[in-house]
Amino acid sequence: MLWLKTEGHYSTHDAPAESRPASPHGTLRNKIPNEPNVHPNLKKTRPFHIAKRTQARPVEAPCRMPPSVYWPLMTITKLALALVLLAGSLAAQAPSAPSAPNAPSASWKFAVSGDSRNCGDIVMPAIAEGVLRSGAGFYWHLGDFRALYTFDEDLVPPRALALPTKPLTIINYETGAWPDFIAHQLAPFGNLPVFLTAGNHETIPPATRDSYLLQFADWLTTPALRQQRLADDPADHALRSYYHWVDRNVDFIALDNSSEDQFDAGQLKWLHSVLARDEASGSIRTIVVGMHASLPGSFGGNHSMSDWTVGETSGREVYEALWHAQSVAGKRVYILASHSHFYMRDVYRTAVWKDKVIPGWIVGTAGAVRYRLPKDAPEGTAMADVYGYLLGTVAPDGSIAFAFQRLGVDDLLRTNRGRLPDALVHWCFDENKQ
């Protein structure tokens, strides 16, 4: 039966009198069309009766339970419902674990290089142009953004060039070096995701690891990194210089060996937990580990983690853990580093590691003063006096083919667009080396 309520009046169609609500306006026995206190809308209804005002009857309990049983039961039911609703609300607010990646049906790419001090403001825009043109999904910088211990030549050109320059004090350089890196080396990548790893020049005084975390927090707290961190441990809200993220079936792990107290116990514990999950995962096929200095036992050994005691012992521990992931768990493992300012591949095929070889590269080719090659470097595996980046192509099965993308002076001149003198561009290409 439909009840119509209009400004306090009720109209029904064939409702029995005893089921109608009491009227606040007294008793009416029949329709009274001309009665002034009847709402106009009610005049169009059929004749009706409004029940007499009677005392409201108490609402009966929906069951025959005694009140001493019914009301406590209702209280418990309402409390249980409230707890269910609260649990659902908390679950909705909690960060969800990244869904297990599906096997990619096509190849995809990423790019990596490191060491962009000295001439990075000239080289990095050309790297960005090439990376964007390649269709890479992201770019990974392996550290040493600015020199910090001295002026970078792209900010204070060599005196031999006799170029007009603005005076730059030490304090202005130290406070402006990282903002300069952001403006002239990261900005050219536009909206492409960029991941950062700290190098030893990020901890040269007055710079510290804490100041690095503050300056580059935007790159270290991206939604992807935050989601991964909380998926690993919902209680982990700390910002760190080391982290990892999963892209499709590949786990990318960024380690921090930018100072001689690394790898410390905290970072090693974290890494072992990440690798344990990777080894147990059926969806993770590949592990790519990036850091600034190469691990001990590489052909870059004279400029690697072997340079300090903690680095030698902790670096070997990391290598053995990665070897276990490759040889026992059957994961594809790749190690990327920079620190040495040249390009080299297959850097762990040495007498140190013998039959425990993990594919590895050194790619410190983003603008830093270029070093000579190690005397024991195998012929055909390395290049000196080059700028460029490493382009990784990930196949559907998780294997990665790496190819070095070398830049020429024309690339530097084109992307510089006259911002800095051409003479300085040529100096960086021809003379920036030891």
C-alpha cells in the first residue's frame, strides 16, 4: 500500500483505518473539498479517512524472545557489524601489494649509465635524447652527479679556453651543484621515469647521505618505490638510499656503496630478504642489480669495492648471494656499475670468480673525466674516451641483451643548442680525459 505524505497530511488508497497513522490535525470522516486547511494536492485524491489520534502502541520485538535476551543479542550483533565495517575500511586504506606481473608478450627496454660530473651538463642532454628516441621505459643513473671536490668544467670552463664566465664562489657552487644537476641533466628526460643511485661524490664533504636523501627525495619516494617498500613490509616507512622495484618480471635492485661503511649490516639484511623473496617467486625471472662501484673481483678491481675493507668483505657476500640466485634458484642475474670512467662488459669473468661468472658491465660514461683502461682488460671488451649509455632490451623470457650506445660530438652540439660555447663542447669531447 502506498502512503503519500504532503506537508503533514497522509493520503492512502483503500488503506484500512487501523493501519493509517494518526493525523496531527484531528479527525476527518470524509473528504472535505472546500475545507481551507486541506492541502490542494489532497483534493485530487479519493475520499479517505484519517484515523483518530490514539496513543502510540509500543513496538513489539521482531521475535518472541524475552527482553533480557533480545536486547543484549541486538547489542552484540550491532557491535559485530561495526567491527566488520571497520576491518573493511582499514583494508581499503592499506597499500596493496603489487600484483604478480604477467609474462610480457613483447620485448621492452631501459637505459643506464653513471658518472656525469665534469661535463655532464653537456653529455646528459644527449643521453636523454637518445634514451627517449629508443623507447626505453626508464633511465637509471648510477651516481656521481657533480664533482663537489672541485668545480665542474661545464660550470667553470678551463682557463685555456679563455671563455667569459661568471664568478662562482665555493659556497655558491656547493649549494648550487645538485640543483644544477636537476635542471640541466634530469630535466631533459621530461616525464620519463628516472631512478638514482648514490655515488661516492654524493658523500664528499660537505655533502652527506642525509643531504642526498633530502635533495633527491622526489626521486626516492615515487609511487612505484613507495608501493614496493610497503608491499615488502607495511611497517617500513623509512627513506633509504637503497631500494628496489619490480617491472614486469624483472626485479631492479639499487644498492648504495657510496661510502666506506657500506655495505653495512642493515643494507645486507635488507638485500638478503629481497633476494629470498625473488628466489621463492615464480613470477620473478630476472634480477638486475645496480650500484656505483663494482663488486670485488672485477676487471675494475683497482677502482671498486676492493678499495676498502668493509667493501671487500661485504661486496663478496653480495656477489655470493647473487650467484646463489643465478646458479641455484635459476634466476637470470645482471650486475651494473659505473665509478670507473670507461665502458666495459663481462667484468666478472676473472680469475677471482673462476666458474662463478655473473654477467656484469661498467658504464661510467655520462660526462666525467675519462680514465685509462685497466692493463688486464680483455681485448674487445672495453672502450676508453667514450660517452654514452647502456641500453638493455628485455625479452619475454626475461633475458636481457645489453648494447652500448655511443655518442658523437655532433650529438653533444645538437642537444647543447648553443647554451654553452661550442668551444667548451669540443673540449669536453676531445680533452676531458686523464
